[in-house]
Amino acid sequence: MTTTVLPATAADDSDRPRHGELDETAEGFAGLPGSTVGPLFATQSALRFDYVDPAQLIDNPRNLRTSIADVEDLKASMAVVGILCPLVVVPVTEHPDQLMIMIGHRRKAAALALEFPLVPCIVAPDEGAAAGIIAQLAENGDRVGLTATEEAEGFYQLTLLDWSAEKIAKARNTSTAKIKQSLSLRALPEAARTAADAGALTLDDAARMAEFSDQPAAMNRILKAAPGWGFRHAVATERSKQTYAAAKERVKAELVLAGVKITGKPKGFGYPDCPAVDARQLEDAAGEPLDVEQVRTAPGFAAFIDKNLDTARAVVYCVDPGEYGYTKRQPYGHRSALSDEEKAAREQAEAEKAARLEALTIASGVRAEFYRQTYTATKMIRKLFPYALRDAVAGTGGYFNDVDDLYPALGGVDGDALAVAKEDLLRRCLVAKWIVRHERNLRQANDGWSGYLDDDAAALWLDLLVADGYALSDAETALRRDVTPDPVVEADPATEDLDDPEAPEDGESTPEDFAADELVDEDGGQGEELAEVVALPTAAEGPESLAA
């Protein structure tokens, strides 16, 4: 056993490790600057530092871990960077020449698996002193306990040593994307980091917030949202605002460069008693429609920027057509003259309707993300299949038309692939179409076509989404309240048990599992990729409501 004694004051001998410095030449250990060991030695002179054969270390019989869990992640890290944090050991009372582990059993197991001849150890005089060390020692992520912020800071320290995210990911046996997400947490304000440490903000969500790091007001609004899908609704809303702001600036810049006068929207614009008229509705003295591009810089013309969801457009108008020699074309229909109070009420109602439709459109994008994340798992297909099957058997499923490429994203196939698909893939396709029909039904409300909405189907689907972990936005909550004030009454489905007894209960598959060339084997039988048949439950929740 090689022993290095570290005194309470820094050693002057250049051949000896100083406080907080670990010998980087020892096999099985790679020291890093900024080690947390130094301050401990500065206050506890009875400690010593040893490099010990891991096979000689005795496990603590009182260790709370009754068995060593999987150490593959730890082995991957140690194989690249060694042991970043020493084990803590104490002499055995009956045999002082033997050392017992107080903390570091997993590191010992990994070191033995990697055939490290030596491991770094802090040797405390007794268990009481060791307990004090354990309370202070940061373990660099090798044990559970680091907060998300602490882990991010640790990764950042490695980047200062010219470590790439790819190298860190390899050392930690995780994905590069996760490392990058973790690093992005450092750029967020304290409130966001606190939320991440408390578990209210995932690394994935933190990465989403990074784009708003220079917008504190938006950041605060997002953090007030409910965790999970409520958070994603808030992010989608802020992203839409950001997209519109950028689009508005582009349109404004184009108008300025063209020499167009820019104003706000005239009060009462579009009503008969408003003198300002859209240039597209005007004719010249010869009765010819105006060329908006030509007249927008002419005397008496200006433009305002109009909002449509997250897009912007310039509306060119004439401040007073009669004064400048233009005539308003007779419209097919026109608004009757209204009092100022009536106009204000109507404009407010129109603005509220536009805001509601915009909020529903934003929410539909978040729903689509939820579908892709949730409804590709086999167990979810199994759950929804009875609903889809009832619609198909009743012949009320309706015309199918995909939306946002959801059908293939959920594992549905067409053409030759569908012609040779086996039962499990056919079930997946049926459920995928059923989900798309429900989504298309809901999106009629986005376009202001609520009169065509199947209220019962909308209520059923929104309730199912909530049951599966989705959080409704405020606009979706209002829609759910409007379509069916009373709770949906559930009906029992058919009880025939069609389960495949060999199908795994918790197995999961994704759309990628169903490539067309894997649907059948070379003998014409079912291929290995389709061996797991999605079991049809014997009971299902919900009414026999059908999507439009």
C-alpha cells in the first residue's frame, strides 16, 4: 500500500502533492484542477491520502446498499476520466492495517471490473470523522445527489478543460443532447435554475427556455405555468409572440425601405363611417382597381401592420379616398352604420375571437407534440384500440385526411406496406387514423368552424388526453367547457378477449419498428419486428362517441 500523508499546512516539497492536488500519474485516477479534497485536508489534519488496491478494501457490513446496482455508467466514466472523487475509508478496529469503505462501494466495484490496480482513498481516523467528510464531499455525479444546477456546473468546468459535449457524454454514459441541455441550464436566470433543482423543470424544458434567456418578462410568464405540458403551452405561446415580433419587424423594415408611411390601425377601420379605406377596395377615376404596390407611396396613402396568428402583413389604405379622387367599389355586403358604443363592442368581440382562435391554434401544435411522444407506445395503442375499433365497426369513423403528417408519425402506413401488414401494425394504423380524425375535429374550432365540431367526440378526446397526462391550455379548457357542459358518461365496450397470451404486458414499440421491408419474413410468415401482437384489452374506458 502506497501512502501519502498530507499535513495541515501546504507542503513545500515540490515532489509531494499539495493541498487539493492528487497525483495524476497513478493508474486508475485522473486528477482535475479544483478538486474538492483540498479544503477538507486544510481543516482536518488527521486525514491521510492513500492509493489502495481495491481488492484489499473491506465492504461496510452496515452499508445501506444491500447489493451493488448496475455500474455500467460508472465504468464508462471511470474508463475515460478515472475516479474523480476518492473513496472514504476507515481502519478496521480489530485489524488497523485493514481499511473499510464508508463511502464508495460502487466505485470499488467499477474499479475491480476495470482492473484498476489502485484507487484513491481518503483515510479517516474513525467513523465519526468519516461522517464529517461524507457530509462535505461532492462526488462529481458518481452518486445520486447532485442537483441539476450542480451537475451543469460540473460539466461546464470540464468544458473549460477543452472537453467537448461529446466527450463528456461518453464519460458519463449518456447522450450528447442531454449534456448540451444540462449546459444550457447555466444560461437561465436563478428562478429557472431553482425550478430545475426542485424537479419542476426538466432538462428538456430548460433547453426550450434557453431561447428566452434575454427576455426576463417571457421567462417569468413561462415559469408561472404548471410543470409538464402546461409549461410547454406557455413556451409555445411565447414562441408565437416572438415569431410575430420578428415578422412584424421584417414587414416594418420593408415598408421603411420602400418609403411607405407607417401608422397604427385607424379607429373603426372597415366600418362605413371610417374615412380610411383599404387600397384593395378602391378604384381610380377610370374605374380601374388600384395597384397597391404603386399607390402605397402616393400622397394620401399609408400602411399599418396587421396580425394573423404569428404572421404579419402590411395593409395599405387611403386616409380619405374622396379627397384624393378615388372611389370605393360597391361591396357584395357591407356593415351597417353603428354607434361608437356598438362599434367598440363589436371590435372587442372580434379581437377576443381572434385571440381565442390563435390560442387554440398554438395549443394544437402542443397537442401534436404530445401525440408523437405518447401515442407511439404499444401500451397506449392497446388502450385506444377498442375506441377506434368501435368507430370502424359502426362505420361512423368518417372520411380520413391526415393533418401535420401525424399519421405516419404515429406508425401508420399506406400502400404496399399496408397490404402486407400483420395484425399488430393494422391495429396501430387504425388507432393512428382515429387519433388524426379527433385532432382534425378539434381543429375546426381553430378556424372558427365550431358549428361543424362534433361536440361529443371533442369532449371524449380532450378527457382522454387529460387522463393520459396532457394538460389542457386555457383555450382548450374553455373549449371543453363549451362543447359538453356535463361529464361524458362511459359505456362498456365488448368484452371478448382477443389478447395474444404471448404478447408482453409492458413491451413498447415505435413507428420505426414497422419498416415495410420488415413486415413479413422470407417464408411469408410474420417477421421478428412484428412478433409482439398488441393485445386488445377486455375492458375500455369512455363512451361510444365517434370522431368526425
